[in-house]
Amino acid sequence: MLVYYFLPYTGQNRPAICMKELYVDESYRGQKIGEQLMNALKIEAKQNNCNQIKWTVAPWNKAGQKFYERIGATENKEWLNYEWKI
């Protein structure tokens, strides 16, 4: 499962995609399903003139970090994440 939404306006004056969730059931992992989903998202981004795909990864999710690095993603250290708890 891959959930995403479009950010129509960004600082680069082009749309971007924000990936909210990527999940592959444990019994299906290791079959390149996550990679196929990410590649489909990349195609979607290109078809919609997006210049980037953004997402966050929990610091404890080492397997996720390793997966994203394996497919060529890099950590963005230019932006800080904020939240407002209510």
C-alpha cells in the first residue's frame, strides 16, 4: 500500500508529491513490491511535472531507511520538521 497526495505549490514553483505511507505486509517483503510501488510513484510524479517526492521516516525504522537508501533516496537535512500538539 502506498498513500500519497500532491503539494500543488512549493518553493520551487513546481508541484511535489508527499508520500504519507508505504507498507508491504511482512509475508510479501523481499519480493520487490515496495520498489515497484515507489517506481510507480516516480512515474506519477514525472507525469504531473513534480520535481520531488517527499516523505518522513521514523528514526527507529532502520529497515525503512535502508530500503530508501538502496533505491537511491537521500536524507534531506535542509528542512526541520515541526508539529503542534493540541
